[in-house]
Amino acid sequence: MAAETQATEGQTTSKGEAPIKPEYIIQREVNKAAATEAALPAEEESKGEKKSGQNKKRAAKNKPKPRQNAERLCRSVAIGEECTIGAACKSSHDVAAFMEKKEPDLGSQCPIFDEFGKCVFGLRCRYAMAHTTAEFTQVVDNEKVQKTQPNQVLNQMSRDMQIRLRKHQEKFPRTQEFDVQWQASMKDNGAQAGSANTEESARDAQDDTVKTEQASKRQRKARGRIDYRGKTYLAPLTTVGNLPFRRVCKEFGVNITCSEMAIAGNIIQGQGSELALLKRHASEDIFGVQLAGNRADIVGKAAEFVSNNCDVDFIDLNMGCPIDMAFNNGGGSALLAHPRKIERIVRTMLAATDCDITVKFRTGISRDVNVAHKLVPQFASWGTALGTLHGRSRQQRYTKVADWDYIGECQNVAETMPLFGGGDVMSWEDYWGHMETQKQCDGIMIGRGALIKPWLFREIEERRVWDISASERLDMLRQFTRFGMEHWGTDTQGIANVRRYLLEWQSFLHRYIPAGILEVLPQKINERPPAFVGRNDLETLLSSPLASDWVKISEMLLGPVPDDFTFVPKHKSNSYE
């Protein structure tokens, strides 16, 4: 472990490296080796594989080995009830045999039982003995059950709803009605789909939108009730922006949260994994769902479904995702090349929903060709409630520095629509500098900065640096695992999910440099930390770039990993380039 390496005296940092006090810096060779180390055998990686960006082939390697049906105890039997499936049930009903082969418990206290008074996983729980008698019956704390507030997690889709979507039985009348209106307006005005001269047809389409809105009093009442200005906003983050992580950020004071990016087409097809992204915790007081897609009818139907079936304050259109999968399919940042398509999608979403519609976008596709300043006034005129501009192009992804001067230029043409900025904010000085000193935006969305130091939201509120201790950081991770077990479960599969998302998060968390060992504050997000030792062994471990050390941290919180466990992080932190 890096903690055993001695610091070298008098060593200075080079350009692009964070200014750490010399007594904490260790030899660079260790850092170079650490940066290329992975939690897989070396022969499994391609010789010419690039060491930055996304690990696109990691999914199968990270997937836990599936358990045979005979090894799994029936869910009903596990909680002391009769199996409702009967002979068709493929899981085991032999409690004694299951308990004999079951892995040892991870601890003596079950987080779910402690919180809710009963554990829905019963004998399958990895803390089962905390709520199981010697006769394998389940203990229930009725007093705590009665005191527990119901519906802590909202927007949970039923199996029946999922089947309706898969069988195309769910109807989307508002989307279809507006689509007819749009087509008619295009025909009446003699406009073509790819025409650049859209001013007159846009006015006609806007009139149609107004008529649709006037037809729904509920929509008029719900839309426009939130004042977004001046609020902190946690960015929608794929994989790592899960519900337990958002709860951690809420504990630190963030105002606005948003789901992970959900693919519109997958939602209306009833894909369970996509519907799960819509879930909202009761603590998320201003919450939205982000949709991605490139067809107005598909995105409109997904937005209409979310508006009708979910408790949300806004629905966000993703026009910022730079990854190839989204871009090559015409979604995400690829939409920036098609303003006419953007207009149709946004207007369809407005007509089909009862909540605010917001947009997230980049400066443009190419680094030297900005287009956001042309789009911002149009967003405002269409009725968009909020725009969020990431100060980089799709080509830049997360490299180089964000162009905050350009964000400020765009704010000047935003008219009545609030414009948030985003990019590289990792300190309260960064935040208030853009908000008050430079006056470049109405609010700031924070992504990577929150992943690296979620307590940033508290620093912003209190306008001070928090030199958080290693034990406090570990307590934060312990809280995440508790939230994770409430969300994903305490059975073997649930614990595996908690561990996986904890490790994914650690690929960002380890980049935090403790404030007390920096020569100059604040830490900058694009400065590479040289290899260093912390002020104690735990601080050093938490700062380790080794995936194997991240696994050790997970074992401190979730017990030992299975013998066949492997992990490859999704993100390789190419933002250091």
C-alpha cells in the first residue's frame, strides 16, 4: 500500500500538478505505476489499449457470477410465507439446506431492519441473524414499522405498467395530438423539415403549443412554480449519479437533483433498468428526470409518460452527452447540429407534459465552432424553464478548461430564462467567483466536483474550506453503503450492487487532495495530484489510485469480496489531459 512509501524531501511539482507540500510527496515512479494498475490480470488488457477515457469492455468483467436457481432461496419462503408460485417456482424451498450453504453474515445489524423495523429479504439477507430467531422465523419491530414513513422512494413502476409498455398498450394522446398539429403547421406554411428559415413556422407552432397548454388548467398551474436562480444543482451523472449518491449530496445541502440520463426509447419500451432510473427519494425536494433521444415523437412519449406517472418537478433534455453511443445515434450533443430538430423535440415535450422542461447542452460540437449563443434565445422563446450550459464542446469532452467567458456571453442573450453554467467548479471560491464576481450565470450545475468532494455543497453554503478528516470521509462512505443497501437490498445481489457503485464512485473520490496538505488553495479539478502520503494511513488509503486499494476500502464497509471478484472502473479520468 502507498502508505508504506516514504516521502521525499525537497521534491517540487511540475506543470499541471497540484501544489502539495513537499513533505507529503512521494516518488513519481510510484504514481506512474499506480495510474496504470488495474484490478485485473495484465494479460487481459490489449497491448495497444488507450489508458484514458471509458473502459467500454468492462461490463462483462464486472458482472458477478450468476447463482443457480437451486442455490437461491424463494423470496416468499425467505420471509416465512408460503410460495405463491407453487410448483413452477425454480428457487429452493429448503431453508435448512440454504442456511447451511449460505455465506457468513457481514455483521450483526441489518440496515434495513434498523431503519424500517423489518427486512424484506428475510433469510437471504447478509445480516439475517439480526432479525432471525433460532427457528429461522423473522422478527418484526411493529412499533418501528408503524412509525416509519411510507413511500420514501417515489416513482416505482409496477410490473403491470411495465407489461403495458412492452405490449404498447400505454397511450400518449398529448404527444400524438401535438405531432398532428406540428405536421399541419409545416404543411400550411410550406416548410420543409430541414429548412433553415423557420421563423414563421415557429410562431405558428408556438401558437399551437399555447392552445394545448390552455386546454390543461393543471398544466398551467404546475409549470413555472420553481425559481431556479441561485440554487445549487447536482448534475445528472451516468452510473455514479444513482439515488444513494444523490441522498449523500442532499445531506451536504444540494438544492436540485436529477436522475441519471434515461434513454427515451427504452422507457416507452418498458425496460426495467431504464424505469428504475426514474426513482426519487423523498429527501429530493426539487427533482427532475433527464431524457435522451433524437426523435420528437419518442422523446415526447417518454416525457408524457414521466409527467403522468412520476412525481417530478422538471424533465430535462440531454443535448450535452459526448459519448459515441449517444452521439452516433443522433442524440446527446449530436442534436446541437440540428436546431430545427431541437425545436420540435422541446415543443413536443412542452405540449405533452405538466412540469417544467429544461435543457442541458454544450458550447457546440467542434471546439472552435460555438453554437450555444444562437440556441439560448430560442430556448427562452419556446418556454424552456431553465438552460444549463457546459462550457466545453463535444470534441473537448472533459479535457481542457471550461469557457466561462462564453457562458457569460450566453447569459446576456438568455432573456427571461435562467441560464446555469457548468465546468471545473470544485471549490466555493470557483462557485461564488462565477456567480458574484464575474456574474456569468444564474446558477451552477456541479458534476465531477461533487463526485470528488460531495461536501462541496456545504462549503459553498458556508463559504469556507472544510479540511475534512479521513474518518469523516469514511463515515460518508459508510452512509452511502447504508443508503445503497436500502436501495439495492441486503441479499447477495444487493451487496454486490452496493460494492460495484461504491467502487465506481471511488474512481473519482480518490482524486481529492486533503486541504491540509496543499500549499495553495483551492484544489483545481484539472491539476493532476502527484503521488503523496496522507496525514495518516487511512487518508493515504482513501487517496490511492490503485483499484485494488479501492476494493480494500469496500471490504472495510461490506466485508470480503468473493473469490472470483473482479472490477474495472468505468472512468479512467482522461480529464487530466
